[in-house]
Amino acid sequence: MSKYIVKRLIMLIPVLIGVTFLVYFILSMSPGDTATMIAGEGAEAETIEAIRKEYGLDQPVIAQYGKYMWNLLRGDMGRSYLTKRDVFTTIAGAFPNTAKLAFWSILVAVAIALPIGIISATRQYSMVDNVGMVAALLGVATPNFWLGLMLIILFSLKLGWLPSGGMNGWQSYIMPAITLGTGDAALITRMTRSSMLEVVRQDYIRTARAKGVPEKAVIRKHALKNALIPVVTVIGLQFGGLLGGATLTETIFAWPGVGRLLVDSIKSKDTPMVLGGVIMLTITFSVINLLVDILYAFIDPRIKAQYR
Amino acid sequence: MRRQGMKRGLAAILAAAMVLGGCGGGQSAGGSGGGQQAAGGGSQTEAGGTAGGVADSVITLGDGVDIKHMDPQETDDIYSMFLLKHLYNKLFKLGENNEILCDLAESYDVEDELTYHIVLRQGVKFHDGSEMKASDVKFTLERAKEKAGTKVNAKYIDSVTINGDYDLTIKTTDPYPSLLYFLSGESMSIVSEAVVTAAEANGGIYEEQPVGTGPFKFVEWMPNDHWTIERFDDYFGDTPMASSITCRVIPEASARVIALETGEIDVALNVGAVEAANVEANSDLVLETGISPAVSYLGLNTQKGALADQRVRQAVAYGVNKQEIVDTILEGRGEVANSFMGKTIPGWNESLEAYPRDVEKAKALLAEAGYGDGLKLELFINGDQNNRSAQLIQAQLSEVGIDVEISMYEWGALTEAVKAGKHDMFIMGWANRSGDPDYSMSPLFHSSSIGSNNSSFIADDKLDEMIITAKTDMDNERRMQEYKDIQTYLKELSPWVPLYYSMSTAGRRADLEGFEFSAATGNYAGNCHYNK
Amino acid sequence: MEAAKINGAVQEGGAVKRRGQAGEIWRRLKKNKMAMAGLAVLVLLILVSIFADVLFDYNEIVIKQDTSIRLQGPSGAHWLGTDEFGRDILARLVHGSRVSLSVGVIAVSISLVIGGALGAIAGFYGGKTDNLIMRFIDILLAVPSLLLSITIVSALGPSIFNLMLAIGVSSVPSYARIVRASVLTVKDQEYVEAARCIGANNFEIIVSHIIPNCMAPIIVQVSLKVASAILSTSGLSFLGLGIKAPTPEWGAMLSGGRAYLRNAPHLTLFPGLAIIITILALNLLGDGLRDALDPKLKK
């Protein structure tokens, strides 16, 4: 197992090279002249040329990329074109904010989704099932900016219970976590339900029931454990997505996370900042995927046998 | 250059200097000068006179966009400039009517059309305790010549000579009447030579710990969250009323106004046309508005297809209903633009009239130009607001017989496409915060700016000559008239259809006092306080 | 094991039995009231989008501006009110269903086909193939979808199909991972081994045994992703990558109304409801279909 983990972590290196290369070239091909974007609105040709020289943008893209990778190898992610701030410091400042929010959001999502999913599956086609499913669907089909602003209007403006935005104390986590969590809950709920349905009809469940194992124990010990693989996959994916930042929700709640940072950087063609963000995302996703794959092994011993 | 006009020009500018010198003299009495002095001084007496009396005035603001820089010579955006205004001083500053006032300069005189002699205020301290001297000013000006954003204007500075600790002479390469306006800009804030040199010594950058002479010193900046500054006790001017100012970044306008309504922030900056109504509707809040120094326009590509014909351009101008755009896009909070520069800029032609909406006239002009059977034009845009304007223009021009296809671009793609001249029409805005009319003319309409900001591709010899003449004319009165003439000529050429002048807006708590709102020269929050 | 029998039967029996199976599924689906309700709503939506021109004239109503009646709430003349240009919201929703429904379906199909294939191959073959494909997926996952969309749209030019492609490609990784996970659980089941014993090749096994048996999570994912696809057009149109104005489209209507959320909430409420209803119907049908397809449910 530990050999497998090391192998996966080593695999991260080619992935990182692939990602940075891909993104560097996508950025250089995407519309808009980088020097013009840095110079800002209404800058004059002279300014733009001076910036092009200063940042080495007059060099061929491959040379720029080579220089970037050389610096990266020495642990230097460079400075933002736009604000001249150190990329690593900026991302290291924003990432914990996103991570904390992502953690609470996924917790909200799982807390909503697992019970509803399990109950729906055990009482298929009952009232509880139908209502639960519709409620879960409302979560995914409601635009985040709409839900977010409605929550602000209700809980901040009308009731005065919660701060309208910013990251200040535990109260400020509630509304953004609900906004993000309800969106993610739908998929997890439905995945839990359908996966449970699949499993409860398996022979070993029938066997367990026949043996007289109490229904609760059947669900918890036999059904749930076997139904978890697709559920864990989805939770992992959703959590990874959340760690990439949720731009709209961050915007509505004035949350200083990586979503806004990354989108702003992409829009202004701030190459070092975008790459820094992408490297962070790659590492995060890879680690989460690895964790999910390891979890598979714990849940299903048959899969464990494949990890060598 | 134009030496023949020198004597007259010199006389005029010397006269102007005398008037302005009055500002400098008045200031040495200890005020921070201009409109600020009255407001600040007055409130201070009410509040008890001493800084200690209002020591706990902690003010929170909210704005929609984060700052980019704290190094003045790197700064080009209004959000950073708002912060710089609290941290730094310039040699000069602009009054409410764009007149030049003294700031760190105590007095100045123009010795000839290339030479400016400046006497500095004494006893000005930087935030690190050292004194501001002529060497810092020289350092700043020479630094500006090196930096990408400032070199366009700073290149006109030929040399800076130090005559003493508080005395220096600036020589320009050419007659450059915009110099004092340029030196009043936030990007020409005076930095400390010692601090900057130390910070940049080992390939580092200066702006992480900015040190200025301003009323506030820097505390912290958390990107995308907030910045905080606190009162600088050794400030040379009036002690500010606020002891600490925090500005939070709240991107969504509606959330910003809600934060203001709940009292989480004391001032919401740039609330916008739609949300302004919510501020007005709440009796605990006050809405501050003023015409901004920007003009929004429909640019026409004068070198492509049908729009190369002046009559077609005029037809478009007759076809667009600007009032409907003001009423819809700005919710009525703004004015139809009558001219090609912001109405707060000196030299704005107040007697010019926008083309009225006249469908018949527009159709006649099109028929005359040979497009009576209809015409198809592509309109390039970016952003939500301009997308709305574009949809109105599309509907309006369809009544004239012009079929408009809207192509929406992401910002980078738009600038690239428009610079390359792929467009028929585009919508953009131009904000002139320098206070000097040239910044509204040379970059936009001179043929040498094609490929950078002259995206209407207008290249007219007479226009070029008029722009250069005005740019280098040292006689202020004659210069202003020249700019008015340029605008009249531009209306005939119609490289643009000027659309509107929008309102700058800010909402504040009704009981908050001392917030100095200025659409033209930028807001100042240093004297914000509550009387309790 | 039952599944293996059924799939085996289909393979051998050919067309006749295949039709018989479809009829069987339909019979089971009909018993599910919620699913039938979902189907009815979907059919209605499709009919509305087909006959949009009959219901509302495009030039005279859908794109007709009248700023004197802008931002009005629902009334007799305009059942769902008017937008910021005084256009009828109901008419725009009806015409907008054309673009939005096709964006949802096509974008999801693109990501399903590419992502599903990659995931199935990775999960089935395992080992080096799995590693290679999944690392590629990791790379794709790390490229921000916004950047991907901007690049695809600008490289291929702005058009509805390229927009769908941009949205579709950005969710390829999640399909790949979900399909791979299901395949992992299925591929060691006895019926796969049985098929292998009777000499089926890998392609046959994937297509006739593996994929049908991991339909459940895929159907769930698909019926939900249609919602995200429609919603992501609203994000993209905010950036200028959406459908050209004045063509109505739900996502664009939603993002266009964002500025007026407090003062004229009906601008976002109705397009939002339209999306919710569509997704609800689609998911109810999806659930029913999932159950109907499940051979173990056969009574």
C-alpha cells in the first residue's frame, strides 16, 4: 500500500509538468495581449512596450516557459504580473480560506445527503423519498448567486443574525457553506440512493435478512458499506471542486478565496498567478483522488488487491 | 517647437502662477489646503479640537474591486489611487474645479516655458520619521521616468536640479502645459528615496511596506479581503478625524449596499445606478453623487467599409437615442454626453450639442451615401452594462435600417480585436482623471495613436495639427479655446457617438460626518467620524 | 448473474428480443407515476420549444423593446412581467427553451461520450492504461474550466456549438472518474468472468456487460449535469462567451437579471424556475428509467 502511495506521488511530477505546459500555452494562445492587459485600460503604446520588455514577454513562449520552470525548480513561483506580489504568498494566503469553507460546505452537503439518500433508498417511492429527492434537486438547480443573495437579504438585512459577507468569525461561514453545500448535496443524495438501491437487492443482503439480522444492522453493516464506493467518488470530486474555489459564491459573500483570485488572474492574463493557482489545484486534486482511491481499498478489499 | 508664442504664453502662465501661488501662501498657515481644509477644520472644532477627542473613530468602507498596487509609480487604477490619496502627498493637487493647488510644494513659479522653480514645504515627515527633502522629490521624478506607466508623461521632464533641501528646479524637454496636472496625479506621489532604495536593493520590490508623507500610514493588506491604514500622528497638515480606516472588498454591489444598511460598513463606494435607489430608499443612509470625469461612447471604425463615409457615421449618430440609454442603462442617473470629453475636464465644450435622434435624417444620410437598402454592421462589446447599451442601440438602429450584430468578447479579446481594427463599431469608456484635456485628445484621436487607443482609426491631418497645437500651447486661455474647437470639429468628423456621462456614486450612513465625496478628483475618507 | 442472462439473451436473440426488452422497460416505467409526470413535463417542454414561433412571434414580441414598460412585474398583458428592456419574459422563456435545452443535452452528451469512454477503458484495463488515462484526467481537471472555455471559444470562434463543446469538455473528468469507479466495482463480478469464459472480447464485454451494469450512477450524473450545463451558460455569458444578444437563452436571462435581483426579482426568478422544472422532470424520469432498466427489479 505504501509503495502504491509513493508511486502515485511520484506520478504527480509528470502531471505537474503536463499541466503547467498545457496552461502556459493555452494562456499564450488565448486572446488578448498580455502586456496590454498588465498595462491596464487606456495605456499608451509606449507603456505597453516597456512592460513587454520588463516581463520578458518579447521572448518566444517556449523560452518564457523554460525560464518559468527553471525558477519553479528552485522554488520560486515568481511574482504576479498585475500586483507584483509574490505568487506563493498570495496563494498560500487565499487557499486556507477556501479550504476552510470547502470543509464546512462538504460537511453540510454530506449531512444533508447521506440521511436523505439512505432513507429514500430504504423506503423507495414513499412520500419521504419523493419529497427528499425534490428537495435535493432544488439545491442543484438553484443558482448559487440567487440563493446566496436571498440568504443575505433574509439573515443579514431582515433578521440581522449573520454578517452579510467577509471572513470574520464562525458566523460568517454559515451562509456560504449552506449556499455551496446545498448545491453539492443533490448529487450526493441521489448517488447514495441509487447506489443503496443497487446494493439492497444483492444476494448477500437477502442472505443477511434471511439470517434474521435486524434491518438497521443490515443497512449499516452490509448495505451502506458496499454502496459507498460511488458515493465516496462523488464526495471526493465535489470536495476537489470546492477546493478549486467557488467564484460566484465567493463574490456574493466577499470571501477572499482562490476562486476569485484565479478568475481575476485568468481574465487579466496574469500568467504566473494562474500557473501558481493551477499548480495548487493539481496538487490538491491529486491528493484528494489518491485519498479517495485509498478509501476504496478500505471499503472494498477486492480493490485493495489491485494496489501494488 | 512653437517658440513664437512664448512671450504671450509665459505672461499668461505667470499670471496663473500668481493666483495659484496664493493657494501656496494660504496653506503655509498649516491647513491641508483646498476644500478639505474647511470641512476638516470645521468638524474638528466641533468634535473637541484635539486628536485625542476623536481617537476611537474607526471607519470601515466597502468597495467593489481590490487595489493592485501601493507603489505610486506603478499605479494606474482608481481603487489603488483612492488608497494612495490617504498614504501619500504629491507636489500639487487638484481642486474641485480642476485648479492646481499646492500640496508638498509651498510655492512655485514658471521661469520660462521650460523651467519650473519649486519651493517645498518644510518639516514634512515620512511615516518612518525621516524628513521629506528635495532629494526625495528628485528621486521620485526620476523614478517616474523609468517606470512603464509614468514614463509616457515623465519623459517630458528633462532634468531636476536641487538648489537646497527645500528648493528645486524642473526643466522640461518641450513646452509642456500639462506638467502641473501630471504632477498632481496620484501616480506622482512623493516616495522616500531611502526607503525605496533599501527595499529595491536586492531585487526586491518596494510596495509591500509603503512609506509616504500622507495623513495615514499603512497597516496591512489582505488581497481580496481588505486593507487597513491608521492615523499618522506627525502629519504636517490637519490631524485627520478618523483614527483608523479599513476598506473591505465586497464585489457584489447589492451585497455592498446591504452591508451598509446593516451598519457593517460606514461607506459603500461605487454603488452603481441600480443599487443607488436602495440607498435613497433607506432613511438611515445618504447617497452622494456627482458626474464622473468619464465619457462612454460608441466608437466607429472610420477606415472600414461603410463607416469610412462621414455621412454614414453621422447617420449612426442621428439614429442612436442617447436619452433612452441614459434612462435605461443608468436608470436616469447620468447625462447624455454632448461632447468627446468628460464634462468635468477643463476645455470641455459646453455649447456643443449632441446629434438629436432623427430617424428621417439618418435614413436620408444613408440613402445619400448609397446605403438606402440597409446596412449590416458588427458591434464589439465587453461586459454586462455595455451589453445592455448594445442591445438598445441594436433596436434603435434597426429603425434606421441598420442591422447591428452584437459580438460580445472577453476583455482581452476585445482590446486585441479593436486594436487590430476588426470591428465596425465598439462601446467603451474613457476616464480622464488627470484634469488635463490633452489626455482626452492625443491618445484617442491623434493618428499616431492608431494601434493603441485610437480605435476609431481616425487619421485627419487638420485634426492632428489642432491636437498638437493645443498640447504644447502655454497660454492657458487660448489653449482651452483650442480644445473647444477640436471638439466642434470632432462632431463633424463623428469618429464616435458620445453616449453618456455617468454618475459616480457612494452611499454612507446618514449620521457619518466628514466623508469628502468628489467625483472629479477622488474621494477622501480621512475625516470621517460620528458625533457621539 | 441475472443481468448476464438477460444481456446474453439480447445478444443471441437479436432484434425481436430487443424490441421485447424495450417494451418491458416501457411497461415498468409506466407504473412509476413520478417518472411519467416527469416525462409529461419534458414532452411539454419539447413541444413548447418546437412551436415557440406559433406561440410568440420572434421579431414582434421576443426581441421587441419598449423601455416605457421596463422591469414590470407579472400582469395580465405580460404574464411573467417584463425585463430591463421591456421585453416579455414569458415569450423569451419559451423561445429560450430551444437554445437552453439543446445546450444542456448536447454539452452533457459530449462529456458523457468522451469521459465515459476514457473512464471505462481506464477502469477495465487497470494498470498502466489506467494510470496513464487518469493522470491525463488529473491534468484536465486542474486546468480551470473558465480558461478552457475561453480558449475553446476563442480558438474555434464564438458559436452555439463551440459553447456547448466548451461546457462539455470541462466536465469530462468527472464522468471519467465516476464511470471508472463503477467499472471497478463491476468488472470482477461473476457475469463478466462468465462472458470471458465463453470467449467474448474486451470490447464486447465493455459494451454489453460493463456499461449496462453501471448505468445507475451515470443516469444520476447525467440528469443532474444538464442543470449545471444550463447554469454554466449563465456564467459564460457574463464573461462574454455566451449566446449573441438578443437571442434569448435561460442562462443569459438569469445572469442578466443579477444586477436587478433586489429590485426586480422576477427577472431571475422565472428563468430559475424554468431550469428547476426542467431538471426536476429530467431527474424524475431518470430515476424511473434507472429502476426500469434494473433487471433485478423485474417481478
